[in-house]
Amino acid sequence: SGDAIDWQQLERSAIDCGLTEATAAALAYLDRWSMPIPGETVRRLGSRRPSLAERVERDLGGRQTTALWYLRFDAANYLRKSSGWPVHRRLGGLGLYLGAQWGVPANRVPQEVITRSLRRLAHARTG
């Protein structure tokens, strides 16, 4: 029941959003449950190089123990959101994005990185 899935559009959307690895994994999972998933779509998505944001997220691996985990997590989100922007715009916007995420002015982002890292390190030693 329901409308047919446009697999080419799904593939294009995964590529555009930088979610090829996650989409391929989700489709492969559904395929194991005998869902009608075109194997070619899964193979094409799985053969693409993951986006920088996906690679950063994969490297995080759910680990929140490193002092800079939060920075890497927010940076991965920013890379995904700024995909397709020119490099100078991506670099220039990172401080503004992090400031907005953390509720601090952009000019305080470097200080906030240090403060958060030291807090996490102190917590790791005492906790």
C-alpha cells in the first residue's frame, strides 16, 4: 500500500544531504527483513565515499569521553549544513554557528572551546 518509492530521488537526497553511508546502512537493514529494496541502490550508496561530516561522526563512534567530543559533534553538524558552500564561507561561518549553538558571541568561541575542554577533563579525572 502507499505510493511507490522513487529510489533515484532517495539516492540523490542522500547524496545531497551527505547521508550516503547512513542511508545505505538503513536500506541494507530493511533488506534483511525482506523489504523490497533495490540492491543496486544500496550498492551505489555504499560505494560512494562518505561525506566529511559522516566521517567525523563515524570517528566519534558514540564516544563522549574525549575533551573535544562536543566540538567535533557540532563541527560535523556544521559541515553537513554548510555542504556546497565555498570554503571561505564555511570557514567564516563556523565561529558564528558554534556561537549560536553554545549561546555565546562568536568572538568568545575560542575561549568557550578551552573552558568546555577543561571542564570535561576535570570531570573525567574526578568522575
